[in-house]
Amino acid sequence: DSIIVDAFLVDSSPSHLNTKEFYELIRNKLTQNGIVVLNSFGFVDPVSMTTKSIFKTLKSVFTQVRVYSINNANVFFVASNSQLITDRSKYNIENVPDEIKSDLISLLNSETELDLSSGILLTDSFNPIDSLDIEQRERVRRMALSSSSR
């Protein structure tokens, strides 16, 4: 019913887990109404090329892709070929533990619209994400350094 991808190297996601072929493999493992949740380094303000490219690649495989981010450096993508993720009024958060419920509501309210006209379709044979996200990696490192020095 769901597949969660939460894989990181030091300051980036493994590039081979961001390709059209990988997302097709995931899609083929999902049930009819299944969803994939992908946690990635990225930015939505301003939108990084990595975020745009992952979105574009997911949209090439899934009919529904939602993008969420409540803090800098983490972007959550929720993708499916089901209409279930389209109607947020059907989300049942009744059984979500109280200590994380407000964070979940904030995350759901952080949905970001992205434009498919930019970004690069990432494939096994063409995946320049490691060079695309140099600025993003630098931002992540600077954020980590500034928070560790406090």
C-alpha cells in the first residue's frame, strides 16, 4: 500500500534512487491505490533544480504528485496513480499521536505547487543530479554548521 524512501548520503540523496526507472520499479510494486513517500534534500524557497528535477521525474511516472516542505533542506514528495491523495478532506488524522499531530497538519498545509516546465527528467542513462545540486549541498552544509555552533 505504501513505500517510503528515506535514504541519504551525508548531504544528498543517492542519485540512483531519483531516476525514472527507479520510480517505475516502485510503481510496479504498489497496489492499485498505493502511494510512495519520498524524503529528499531540497528547497522550495527558492525552488532548487534538484527539487524541480525530482518532481518532473516523478510526474513522468505517477499521475498525482504532491510536494511538501516545512523546514529548509527537507522536501517530501507524495506520489500515486490513485486519486486518493487529491482530496485532502479525506485524510484521517484522528489516530495520529498528539505529539506529532500539529507537525503533520503543518506539513499538509505546506503543499507547494511546482512547474513542470523546468527541471530535468532524470534517467539511469542521464542523471546529472550530483552536479545540479552543488549549491543545494553547500546550503545544507552551511545550515548544519550554523545549527551545530549554537
